[in-house]
Amino acid sequence: MFAIRSRNDSQLRRALRNLGGSFGGSDIRRRRRRHYYRMVRWKLTTGAKSKIRRLADLTVAALLLSVLSPLLLVLWAGGVQKELCRGRWAKPFWRYQFSSRAPVLCRSLPMLFNVLRGDMSFVGPRALLREELPASDPAAWKRYDLRPGLLSLSWLRKQANIAYTGEVGIDVEYIETTTLRGDLGIVLRSIPAMLFRGNSAEAQEELKLLGVRIDNPTMHEASQRIVSLAEAGEPGQVCFVNADCFNIAASDTLYRRTLAAADMVLADGIGVRLAASAFGQKIRENINGTDMLPYLCETLQSSGKSIYLLGGKQGVAEDVVAWMRGRVPTLRVAGLQHGYFSSNEEPGVLEAVRMAQPAVLLVAFGAPKQEKWIAAHKRELGPAVAIGVGGLLDFYSGRVARAPLWMRELGLEWMFRFLQEPGRMWRRYFVGNAMFLFRVARERMFGTALALDGRPGSIS
Ligand code: UDP
């Protein structure tokens, strides 16, 4: 014992001697020099980057203004509006726009003058109107660190219905991660978003598509509503529907009835958004289980409620729990069970869920099996809100990769899924999407949605 302590003491003395030796006069001067060079390099690179960005803005704005000058002159006659905004460092400036009589795509063209004058950039956080009060959170003031943009990441995500973290969060994310390459990506991704921008209809609380009722909350509202359903102490069912689900519902009466009886049916994917748009309706946010899980877990954690994971191959649910431990450490996991049990084992599975009394039960068997299973066993599962979540557990366990954000911003998540499993997915996406669009067009023209009993009928 004594020998160990004396060896440790001598090691400590040697370490202290070495440490003192590293901070002699010349060492300190060398360290100071290195620190100074690092600062200079940082200043030069950030300064150069902002100069390159400004030069690019100036060149492109000047080029566009000269090429588009005849069009600008014609539209100018229709009137120009100006709004007082706050730009970089919260400095006020007038932002110019053509009046609402000009075509939508051309309305923002006068902002090219704002770019030329240095009030705005092509890409940046959204320009805030002068009367918009800055959020009380100082992190939000970062939005004034850069020139506001003609295009912004938050606008792009809003167009794709995936602006879940809110505008301030996305603007701050942009400012913290901005690069010239990233800006170019935003410009390119904004082109299809501008051409196929959603309609300006007021979003309804509920809408009906191809005979299926869809609830239309935001992501935040949907997760709050699930917790409220759980608090009601009654069995509940929540379903997500994408284009493929609508195709299944067209020939599967039981599935259609299940959707009609569910407590909440949420729209998932660009197909449903386009279909809603064809009927002059608007989906507030693209709500799929995979994007919702972090929000739902946070809401459950803060209200002290528990979750049960049922489905996926052996070991998958365990890996999702490991993800939860990192993200929502105090969320109570009531239990987990893989999804490949036999019919003999089913009563045991139902009993285990009932005994665990989770507030929320995620069922991942794929659609429509999971929805029908929940509907059939709702009463035996106890007062849980059961949600059919398809391949969600595979994503969070890391078994299946999720499409990168830029693909989701372009509404191309389905393409990513197809490239991952072309053998299984080609039918669903290429034949299925064509069928779905055909059904939408047919209903749009002739109103031929199937009624709940399977006969064609009006949807109104
Ligand atoms: N699955 C299951 N039990 C079954 C059939 C499927 O647990 O009897 C799981 C499967 O392992 C996968 C999920 O259900 O994790 C289905 O994923 P898929 O992507 O096919 O569902 P979708 O999102 O397309 O409805």
C-alpha cells in the first residue's frame, strides 16, 4: 500500500516538473505566437468568405437585372411596394416588391436591387419586418448576424412541410452551418420549390381525400394530441397514410373502415400533399412517424408517460431503446417486443402490453397489417394510444438509413427508399404512385371516391 502511494507521488512530482518546464519563457512566447496566427488565419478566412459571398451576390444580381430589365420595366408600371425590414445588425432598410397584380414568380424581382445595395443576400435568414419583435431568446438574435436572404432554408423547409423546428430554429441552424456550397444547394433546391409551390389555401382542421378523412395538425399539435388521448385513459388509435396506403384502402374495405374509426389519421408524404393541392386543400405539415418520434418522446418524457415498442426483427427495438437513452434519458420505456411472434404467442404479447400499461404503443408491422391488428386488439391492449409506424424502428435502430435532409426538402424521400430496396419498392412507388395520381385525377373530375361500404360515392 505504502509502496503504491510513494510510486504515485514520484510520478506526480515528475509530471509537475514537466508541466512547469513546458511553460518557460520561450514556450510561452511560442504558444502566444501560435494562438495569434490561429486568430489571424480565422479572421482572414471568414473575411474572405464573406467578401466572396458579397462578390457573388453583386455579380449575379447585376447580371440578372440587366438580362431581366425589359421585364422589370413592364412590371414596374404596375406598381412597386416597399416594406421596412431589419437587416444585418438589425439595421432598417426598405425591401421592394411588385404589387400582388404581378405574376407570383416575378413579385420578388425588385429585391435584386436590395441585393445590389447590400441590404440583402441571395441566401440568408428570412428578412424580418421592422415591427416583428425579436424573440426573447438571445440565440434568435443570431438571425441579425447575416444579411437576410431572397431565399432561405426556413422557406425551403416550409415548402416541403418539414419546418418542424420552427423558423427561428432553422434560421439559426442556417447561420451556424452556412457555407458557400450550402448556399448553392439552397438556390438549386429552391428552383423546384418555387415552380411547384403549394397553394395558398387556408389549411382546414380536417380534410377528405379519396374517401379517407385526414386530420391536419402541425407536428407539435399532433404529439400533444396523442398525449391528451393517452390521458383520456381509453384505448386510442393513430394512423399515418401515404400514397401507398390510399391505394391499399381502395381495395381493402377493412383497412378503410379502420382508418375511418381511428382517433387521428395523419398525412405522410409528398403524394398526399399534391393530392390535397389538386382539391384546393392544404396539408399543414408532413407528419410521418419517423419525424414525429423525437417530438413525441420529448412530450411523453416531460409529462412522465411511458412508451412500448412492438415490432421489427429481433434486437431492433433494443437498439431503438439505446437511441432513446441518448436523446430522452428519463423517458420511461414500458416494454419491448419483436414483431415476429406466432399466433400461439399472441395472447402472451397482448397480456405483456396490458400489464405494462404504456401511454403510447408503437406497432411496427407495416401497413395495413399494423392498423388492422391494432383495431382488432384495441380493447385487449389496455388504455394505450396505439400508433402504426411501419419501418420506423428500422430507421432508429440504424438498420435502415434515412434519406438525407436535402432529399426530404425536395420531396424525394420515396426515391431514396426505392434506391435502397429496388426489388421490393419499384411496384409501390412506380406503379403505386401512378395509380394514386390516376385515382386523384378521377376523383377530381368525376367525384368517384369509394364510400366506406366499398361502393363509389361522393366524398363530400
Ligand atoms: N414486421 C414485423 N412483423 C411482421 C411483418 C413486418 O415486425 O410480421 C416489421 C418489419 O421488420 C419492418 C416493419 O414491420 O420493421 C415494416 O416496415 P416497412 O418499411 O415494410 O413498412 P411501411 O413503412 O412500408 O409500412
